[in-house]
Amino acid sequence: MSRGNGRRHARYVMVGNSAGAIGAIEAIRQVDTDGAIVVVSDEPYPAYSRPEISEYLAGRTTLERMLFRPPDFYERSGVEAILGVAASGLDVRERRLELADGSGITWDRLLLATGGRPTVPPIPGADREGIFTFTTLADAERIRAALLPGCRALVIGAGLIGLSLTHALVHLGVSVTMVELLDRPLANALDLKAARVVERKLREVGVELVFGQTVAEVLGRPENDRAVGGVRLQDGRQLPCDLLAIAIGVTPRADLATAAGLQVNRGIVVDRRMATSDPDVYACGDAAESFDFVHGAERVTPIWPNAYIGGRVAGFNMAGHETAHGGSTGMNALSYFGLAIVSAGLQEPGDEPGCEVLVSADGSAYRKVVLRGGRVAGLTFVSDIEKSGIVFGLMRDGVDVSDFKEALVAPDFGLASLPEALRRERLAVPLATGRAAGNKGDA
Amino acid sequence: MSSAAKGNGARPAIRRVYPLEDLCMGCGLCEVHCLVEHSQSRQLLRAYLQEQPTAVARIRVERQEDFFLPVQCRQCPEPICVYSCLTGALRRDPATGEVHVDAERCIGCWTCILACPYGAIRRDRERGVIAKCDLCPDRTVPACVVACPNEAISYIEELR
């Protein structure tokens, strides 16, 4: 980066320092080892595994162990990291990013990997002390500092964030009540049957579940009205709590993009190259929309793998290496409370035309594949998850599975279940294998 | 940036293991020898009967009536498992092209299992981490290849 005359410039500037930015940096360094990269983040630490904040809160890991890349990653990758400084403004015409410390930096290519911010609905009384969100390490630290013996927690939202928080709190011996507007946990990620498995497990570990309700008002404590003492639900019921967490999802952090005049719908709009409406500005991750091949539309899918892969596609294009995103879709794996559940794509097709649902179950195992027009549009596997990736691969690649669809949910399903031509193509065994070494087709 | 990041210096051969489906008899010796190789004692009976936690084979023989297929990590050049890893435990070594897991960093979230198009990643339930083929770092030729009585698992070193 050049710093002459108080002017800073870098070939690549990343706003954000999580999965998306790291994906972009690693892609850029595959094709451009020299161009200056600057990363700007309001968080003061090197990139860490955000999903691990649950383990952190539970006291089972440390920041050092949560680092997403080795400590020397930035140095080795030739990246200048400006950490703990927020980006405060963006001028796409001047190619300039303003920082909260009053400085600025110009760029040739910019990546907006700003992530999401917790969605916090307006609830009367929600300005009291003892109310938290749970998406950052700082959130986990704040909650940890607020926990006292005998503490009762109430978590609004039984989605992925609520579940990860509850997992940590249960481990810490905190009694937890989850309040969820829908009739089951993880309604956006799982089908009904898998959601019931999670529900049973939550009850088994002592979590109180309140479905079909939301919090109408946050109440104070008798001795201190400024501190959270409980909530009043929509149906009038009052539930006591000492700690209240709002975990109903995240909203794209698109303010910089919006203020700069870039096209923004729910998230920052990007093309298949992850470029925004300005060809030199890219976006990815929870801040952006991306093509969902199951829904056939652009949507925000705020999950870690999509952020990394979107960042990777952006990085290649930023470095002039043309790459198109093949599309992504919601996919999740759950291991909380000893469960093993994976899901992707369409979970409950209802009476959507052209859909077919295949199911098998034995013991604790449950396998479900949703087909649409002969192709996999969704999957849910409980307990027997090790071959789910083969099904997800067929789904990602849009393979017509009509001829062997029943096998997809069979207990002995595997690559061996695929038609020979498809199997050989997917295994890509070099023709020379077993006869002579030296095939370079795989490199 | 450092020279290491630029990939200077001698590059090792790319090691690969391929299943030869026409030759596999489904005997499962590859699974046995993989498990023993990845056990603490590296002794068959101890590995199966005494060790806690129990070792996990990183190769799986698929068996369908009269058809058998030994499946292990393909060391993909574009490893979706690595791109999907929530913690950074899975990494692809740019010098060797091998995909390895750091068990210390793995939290057993199983996201990579959903991402792997080969179903080649296994759950090590006792340790709460994944188990995948590491190409037997202590051996010249991986244990499964050596153990196969019908040469149904092919080992190749590709020069680059």
C-alpha cells in the first residue's frame, strides 16, 4: 500500500474481516501475489470462527483457538489489516473508503463483506439493561459477564442463532426459555419431522419452549425497573427472566452500499461474478443477495459456507480472473446436544407442482429427499448423515435422478448406487490409473 | 509477502488414491488396515477391542449386492469441504494439493459432511470430530493400498 502525501491506496480493499473477506483474499492470492490488499474491520481481532461463539460463551474455547486462519495469515498473505476501525463512508466515484478514525483509503477494487446485524424488532421496554444479541465474540463476552448463579435466560427466536446460544447456556447450567413465533424450532432450516427431533431434544435437556408467541413487552425488576426482570407475551402471560436475548435473525449490513448509491434490495445486489451495480465494487456473504438455485432467485442466505464461497468468487473476479458463481442455497448441519442433522434446500414442498417426496426411517435415522422435475430440490437427514453430501452434490449439479431416486433414501445409499457412467464421471478416475502413473488431469 | 506464500522451492509430488471398482471384492481389509493405522497402538486387536476412544476407518467400502466400491477423500482441487468449514480446521495444502483436518480445530459441526460430494468424511463420534483420509503421513504408500489383496485401490504420485 502506498502512503505518500497522506494518501493511502491499495489495489484491493475489503470491508469486513470474516468468512467472505478471507475467501476473497485466498482467491486473490492464488492469482495475484503482489497487489496490495487492505482489510478494514470494526472488530478488533483477526478473523475468527463466528459459529464458535457458542463454544466461547460455554467456556470451552478461547479466541486463540477460534482463529479462522493461523496467526501469521495476514503477514504471509501480504495483507494489511486495519482492525477495530469501522468504515464510515464510501464514495464510489472517487474510489474512496472513509474510516471512522478520520482517515481514508482509495482502491481499485472494493469488497463489501460487511455481514449482517442482528434483527431487533421494536419491543416496548427493550431499552432495559440485560438485553443481548448473539452474533459476535463481543456479544458472547457481554453475556458471559452478565451471567450470575441461578440466572434465568429467555431467548426470543428458536432459529440457528437462538439454538447456538441456548446450547451454550444449557452447558453453563442456566435455565432457558425459548419463545418462538412459529410452531417449532428451526422452521426455516428443517422439515417438520427433523424440527420435532430438535424440539424433543431441547425439552429433554430442560429447555422451556413457548411456540406461537412473541414478546409484547419487556418488563423491569421490582427493585430496579431499568433492568430486565421478565417479559409479557402477546397472550398476556408473564415470564420472569434475568437475561433476555433477541435471536430472530440477521439483516444485511448494507448502509455503506445504500449511501453510496449502489443497488440494494434486501441485501446488496450482485451479479454471478459477485459484482455490485458498480463494476469495481463487489459484495458477498450476509450483506449481499446471491443466486439461490433452489428458489431460482436472488436471496440473502446468511450462512458461513456461502459467505466464504461468494467471497472466493468475488476475489477471483477482483483479480481479473473471470469466475461465475454456480449458485448456492441454504444448507445447515446441526450437532448441538449430540444431534446429527443436516438439511439443504426445499424442506416442505407442500403441494408445489412437480414435487415428489421420498422418505425412509429406521431407529433414530430419518432420510428425506425432495425432488422437483426429477432433480433434487431439498434434503433432510437425521442421524444417518454421512452420505448426505452425495445427495447434496447431485442437487448442486442439477443431476436428473429419476432413474435411481428410490436409492437416495436407502440405508445403503452411496456412490455405488449411482448409474455407472455418472459414478465414473464423478469419481474422475484417470484412465491411466493402475497401468501407468503420470496422469496430470487431476492437477 | 514471504517466499513461502509464493510457493517457491521444490514442490512435492501430488499423492492420490483411486478406487478401481471392477477389482474390489468387498472384503473390507482396507477398512481394517486404515483403522489400525489410525489407532494409538497400531495393533489390530487392541485397536478394535481395547482402545478408547476407538479409532475410525477413513475409507468406506460401499456394498451393493454384487458390486463393491472403496471410497475415501478425493483430495479435490476445489475442495467444497474446505470452503464450507466453519472453523478453518480443514485446509488444502497448496504445495501438495492434499486436504487435511486439524482435529484440534474441528468442532464436529458436520458441515463438511454435508458439503462432500463423495460422502468421504466420517464422524468420529467419540472424539466429536471428523475423520478423513490423510494419505497415511507415516507411510510411503497408504495402508489401504498395501492391504488390498486384489489391487483395487490404486496409488499414484503425480509429478508437477
